[in-house]
Amino acid sequence: MKRIINVLLVAFVLSLVPKTHVCAQWKMRRSYSEGLAMVKDANGMCGFIDKTGKVIITCQWKDAQSFSEGLAAVADINFMYGYIDKTGKVIIPCQWKDAKSFMEDWAPVRDAKYKWGYIDKTGKVVLPCQWEGAWPFSEGLAGIQDDGKCGYINKTGKVVIPCQWKVALLFHDGVALVQDANNKWGFIDKKGKVVIPCQWEDAFEFFEGLASVQDANGKYGYIDKTGKVVIPCQWEDADNFSEGVAEVEDADGNKHKIDKTGKVVK
């Protein structure tokens, strides 16, 4: 759960950057997304396999992202990015300096002037390349970076939440994680209102009504959507809740499962 934040990469897409694994056959393999997993061969070229391990898209790309909404961003031998479908067919030509995953039918792309904008699934530019950074849409809003600060736009390209944050992540259940100039984390709503003050050393999205947060002592606990601490910060690490339980780690490095009251159940 612990992470190092790279401001220029605003990591709202945690869910779009699956974990990687090293396998005997592959130099690297990502987790499956939409039934396929990106793999990298001994020569550093990327392709995709299905869940049986069968190669579906041969390793021919210098870089490749996981599939999202039926398309995956890939880079050709010149490190120009485009998009392929699940058969490996190039749907959007490799003509961009960088590209990110499709969400809500649009994807961020970077042009030759290193500015970011958005394209649709036909490859048409729907918002001109004009920002220092741009990230996928979520719940109708997308994080962008201008003059080193982050805010949000809607699908007309209008800035609806001013660029005032050091980091601004994806909206989820109506709120988004933001980091202020003091490197503290909190949450805002879609109007840009701070609903949970930036007071945490680290924080993660809400899952099943609770979010993992880290206090000034480096300990993790959980808050609810009012910002109230419902499970005290006492753990070395604390994962997201799923099906009513979450994995936590104690000071001795032991893993435990806790319920939403904080009780150890396993």
C-alpha cells in the first residue's frame, strides 16, 4: 500500500496499472485486464496472453498498457503510441508521443509539443493538446496539470475545479483524493469543496465506505466518508476493504484480516 508519489505522473490510475510479475517464460507479466495480460519477452518486446497462457498478440511492441474498454495503448519501434484491439489490430495509428488508457470513451494523448489532450475511440481529437498533464475521465471529470498544479476539467474542456493541488486523483463515489502543497492528503467533491481536510500523510480511495489513511506517526487506520476515524491508526500497512474484510500488517510484519469494526477475524 505504501507508495512514492511522482507528481508528474499523478497516479489516479492505480486501477489501470496492474501489478507485474516475473515468470519463467516472460521477463515480466502484468495482471489480467479484460481477459488478457501484457507480457514482455527476453528481448523486451511486449505482447498479450490469455488466461491459459496462450499468446494472443505477439510480442512486437516496445511498450504496451493493459486493455481498457476494449483497447490497449501500444508503442511501436519508434516509441510512438497508438491503440490496438484484442485481436492485435491497430485501431488508432501510432502517432502520439505518449498515451493513456481509455475511460468513459476518451483517452489522454501527448503530441509532439509534449502537450496533452484527448481522443475518442476513432482517434479523433476531441479536446486539443494544451495541458502539461492529463489523465482519464472518471465520473465525468478528468485531472489535468497546468503550471505545475492539478485540477479538473469536464468533457467540454472547461476547468471546473481550479488547478491548485499538487496531486489530484480519480473521482470515485463522488469524491477524489487530493494532495496539498504541504504533501497532506484529503478529499474533495465534484464542486471542488474539501469534504475531508488534507491532514493525512497517505490516503487511498474509499472501498465499501472506508478509506485507509496514514497518520503523522506512520500508522494506518480507516476513516468513513465524514472523515471520522472508525478504525484507529495502529497498523504498519492497511489494504482496501473487500467483501467486508481488509488485510493489515502489524509491527512484527504479521498479516491479519480485520472486519469493519477493526476486529481481527483471521
